[in-house]
Amino acid sequence: MSKASTADGHDELQRGAGGALGAEEAVRAWRRAADSAVLLDGFHALKHALRFGADVPVALAVDKAAARALADDLAPDVAGELAARLVEVPGDVLRALVPRLHPTGVAALAGRPARADNLAAIGRTGRTTPVIVLDEPRNLGNAGAVIRLAAGYGAAGVATTGSLDPWHPIVVRGGAGLHFATAVERLTVAELPDGPLYALDPEGADIRGLTLPDDALLAFGSERSGLSDALRARADHLVSLPMRPQVSSYNLATSVGMTLFHWSAHSTHAP
Ligand SMILES: C[S@@+](CC[C@H](N)C(=O)[O-])C[C@H]1O[C@@H](n2cnc3c(N)ncnc32)[C@H](O)[C@@H]1O
């Protein structure tokens, strides 16, 4: 594609042959979809989203050949799909759409799964893997890291209470696009599905003496103030992670990782 400096980079796109016209179309499609879609920031988020069946109407790259090489190397299972979808656009055009462009120079938009489908997955009777509940989390990076853990362990879903949007772009970035590998929704404590609720708290019973059932809700408190009163009232068990005296608590995502690991050690449904 030939380079020319223009007000917004679009004339440059129109001048190219074949694929360049596709670039113009793709940028228009991006602008139409951006407000309601989920931003997939970087190659890895796009790779995971495609792998787990996300609807990706538009995917852009500053250097398509470099992105294809990454796919051939790291994700041959989706390399063909990625190559078919990626449209190359100049860096200034992509940065105008995504100001803090990921180092891989790749960005895409995906449709957000229907809330009804996520609620059905989270509330399904006879779930064989736990639902993670984050009770009023504050930190977007923590929420993303937890969604990544939930995806890795095959958890039935992640439900958050409180004001944090678990589909915020920073959460999706932290989760590396793995929102599409589990079910992620914001709920109130009253809306949480049935199932034995194990709430993690340093004052609870030592987790090493327990087997966490496959259909458990595993709940974790906020970074700032721990479990809310409403969540404590709904809890069936308070559970603690081993921790030496004088250490107040573990990081939220670390606590989820340890708890899922403990569940997995006793479950036939763990990966
Ligand atoms: C950073 S901690 C919250 C610290 C907060 N200042 C408090 O008062 O509890 C976030 C969450 O991680 C979990 N957590 C952290 N350390 C834990 C431990 N040793 N045992 C059980 N849960 C723990 C709890 O669910 C806690 O609410």
C-alpha cells in the first residue's frame, strides 16, 4: 500500500488496489460497530476470541504479514481464519481508532455474547465446574486476570457484583480475550444462581480440610474491604487459604488461582 499523508489517512487507503478498498470498508465497519462491540486489543485477544467462537466482524492490523507469521507460529489452529479476516491499515489510521495500540499492532471488534446465554450457563442445573463470584471488585486488571484463570480451569462462569463492568476494555485486555471461553456477567447478590456458596475469607475454615464441589459458587471479596454483608449472608461456608500470621491477605486474583487449583486437585471435571 503506498504511503501518502492525508488528514485522516483515508485517501491513502482509497488509492491502493484491491485490498486497500477493503481497508476503507473495514474502517467504516469499525466506526459503525465500535460503540456496542467488545474491543479485542492485540493479537492474543483476537486469537482467543476466534478460538472460542466469538463473532468478529472486523479485525485490523498495521502489518498483516507480521500478524500472519505470529499466527503460523503461535496459533496455527486459527491462522487461516485470522488471515481471511485481517485487513491491513496504516498505523496512523489504526491508532486513530485505538489510541493505545497493542505492541502486536492488531485490534479487532467482537460481538458481546447475549446476557441470557451467559445467565443460562452460569445458572445451569448440574454444573460440573464452579462459578467464580467477584464481590464488588475494584481493579480492572484483577478482574481480567480472574477471567483468564476461570477460562483456564474451565469454570462455568464469572459473576461480578457492584459497579465494575466485567466487559470493560481493560478487563478484556487483562483477560487476553478469554471472556469468550467462559460466561461473564454482572449480577446482584440476590441474582446469584443456586449452588453451595463457598466464600473466601482469612477467618474461614482451612481450605486444605475441604473438598470444593463441582457446582460450587466460589466467592471473593473486594480488594479494599473484603466480602460484603450481603455476600456473607448468602454464604454457606467461609473458607481460608493458608497464610502465615502477620500477612493480612493475598491479592484477589492470586486467591482465585489458589482456590481453583485446590478445586482441581479433587475434581474429575478439572482440566
Ligand atoms: C485483597 S483481599 C481483601 C483484603 C481486604 N482488605 C479485607 O479486609 O479482607 C481480596 C479477597 O481475596 C480473598 N483472600 C485473600 N487472602 C485470603 C486468605 N488468606 N484466605 C481466604 N481468602 C483470602 C478474600 O476473598 C478477600 O476478600
